[in-house]
Amino acid sequence: MHIERVDCTPKKDVYNPGDVLEIAIYFRERFIGQCEGGLVRRNGDPPDDFRRAAFRRSTDRLYEGQANVREDHIGSCVLAVRLTPAGGRAQNVAVGDQIVEVRPIRP
């Protein structure tokens, strides 16, 4: 389950609650299973119960999906995924090198 590359669009310096990130996860070798992802606070390992959305399998090496930016993400966040290979155990992994800065919307 080696992740080769993670693409995230749109690329911004600062995100606001309500923004939606389009995520593409490229695996080095084929991965068959379930891939779920979402944003988590940057401090430490991703918790087991973080909010995530299912990503769809486009090919055996590419999974695509969306991550929603919410108010509880205000601060520094990273993308985390929960990978469950077919017939295997689930594993939470922080992926990509992009730090997502979330700021509250000010009227």
C-alpha cells in the first residue's frame, strides 16, 4: 500500500469552511480495497474516528474523491486516508505533503 503521489485541487494558501478539495491518490502498486479520506488536525497520528468520505477507484492505482473543509478544521490540517485492502485490516495514514491552512470566514 505504498502511496506514490497525492494531488489536491484547488491549490490555495488559505481555505475556508465550506470549501471542497478534489483529491487524487496514486499508488505505486495496484491496490484493491476501500479508500476513505478526509482532513484531520496536524498534531499527531490521525484518530480512528476521523470524518471521511469514500473515494472511488478509477484504476487499480488511482483513487479519487473529495474532502470537505469544516469549521472544526480551523488551523493546520493534513489529508488522512483509511485504507482497507480486500481481505485485510484497515490502516489510517496521513498522506501528501500539503498542509491545509483553514481560517474562519469573517463577515
